[in-house]
Amino acid sequence: MSNTCFRDLVKRSRARREASLRPSTRRNRQNHWDQFRLFLRPLSSRPRTAGPTRLLAFLEFKLSAGLASATVLNYLSSLRSMFKSKGWRGGYLYHQSVQEWVAGLERWNDDDFKAQPYISSDQLMEVIEVATQSGHVLLFRALLSFAFYTMMRASNLTVADAEDFDHTLCLTRSDIIFTDDGFEVGIRWSKTLQKKSQATWLAVPATNDMTCPRAHLKAYLDATQDVDDTQPLFVWADATPVTQKEVREILKSLHQFTSIDPAARTHGLTMCPTLYGIVVRVRLALIREADARRAHLER
């Protein structure tokens, strides 16, 4: 086999590996790579030969800009992936000093995690009261209560890009089934489970109070019946999908008008109540009941 033929095969295999990534993942990696290059330019350095000292300075620069620890670690992961895709060894990305820095960041982050409070159901009610005064009351009520009681991430609830999204992966109106005592939501994709042959159905009970997810979701869907069932679940009045960035801005702005500590753990959009373990056990019981009910109807 000639060297030319071998190089061609290597290029093909690399392209096939790249094709396995979602477009948004490829864009993020390229964006992180470009930012690293720009950071190194005034230092007369390049990514391939930057070394661990400049790499750690770049990561610290991102932390000082207010990025979350998990986001900064994603930068490091992107750089490592880009090195591999280019066929470079990139040994300094795995240097002992880098590994120690990552371990220190994760330990620091764990301490911060333990120190931060959770948002309670009473505080959710406070947020919903504030949302009632907005011009998007039905949308905000449905979105906030849905996020709280399903404990889903912003990336599961909304799309990253309003104009470029995959209908087969994002949460749509057809994924909601109302029941007498709540509703069920079909989850076809998550950060931990990238591919599924069919949806996992999550049962969400009605609370019959001001924060009731069933009541708010039904009111919102009834008011937006003209939107096609294949469209994302949460959309603005003009049927434009709500994006993850917009959701986080909404939540941040609502914090300013409530007693909620801005440092409270929200896991993106998910607002976990204090009685997390109890809710999880109740949810599992409802899922089993819903599965049994569906199996009975299919007989």
C-alpha cells in the first residue's frame, strides 16, 4: 500500500469519526479552539506547542471571565478532542500540572456545591408570582413549573438554536400525554443517553396548587394550539422556539425580583426541591404505575 493511499484512508476514518458528532458539538469544539488560538496570539505561541503553563493561564482566564467550572472543563475537553482529530499527540494537555489543576478545580467545585442551597417549592411559587406580571405569563408559568417538577436540564427542555435544531431529539408537543392525575412526558435524548430507539416516559403528578405543572402546561398548550405538534414544546408568541440561552436569562432576571439567592443550585434551569430523594421515589413509583397502565391498555 502506498503512502498516498494510506493517508487517504486516515482522512476517511477521521471524517467518519467527525460525522458521529452532533453539529452543535463540532461548532463548540471549533469555537473553543479558536478562542485558545486568539489567547495565544499576543504570546507569540500556537496551540500545538503552547505547553501546560499557557494552557492553565487560558483556563484561568475563562474562569475569571465568570464561566462555570464545568464549562471551563469543556474547553479542555474540546482542545484534547481537536488535537486528536488533527493527529497531534498533545502531551502537554495531559501534563501532571494540568491533571492536578483539574482535580483541584473539581474539589473546589464540590465544596461550592455543598455550600449552595437548593430552591424550594415555596420559592418556586414566589418565582411564578413574579412571572405572572410579565407579558408571557402562560409560557413562563408552564416552563418554570415543568422544569421544577421534571428536574430536566435546560438542554432537554429547549433548543440551543431557534433556527437549527433536530426535531427527533428536542422535546416537542407530541411528547406530552395528559392523564387524570398529571401528565407523562416522553424523553428521547439526554446528556447521559445520546441515542434511543424509543422514548422513556416520565410521569409527572398534578400538585393542585399554584405551582401545579399540569394546570400551567395545559393552559399554555391550550393557548397555543395553532403550533404544530412536531415543533419544540416551548415557543414564543410568534411560534419561535425558546432557546437555552433565553431560558437562563429569564431565570436570572426573575431572581432579581425574588428572595432567591442567585448562587442557589439550579443545575441550569432545573430547580430541585429540598426533598429531592422523596420526589425521586414518588416519581419512580408513578413511572411503574404508568408502565403498568400502558401495558394493560396494549393487551
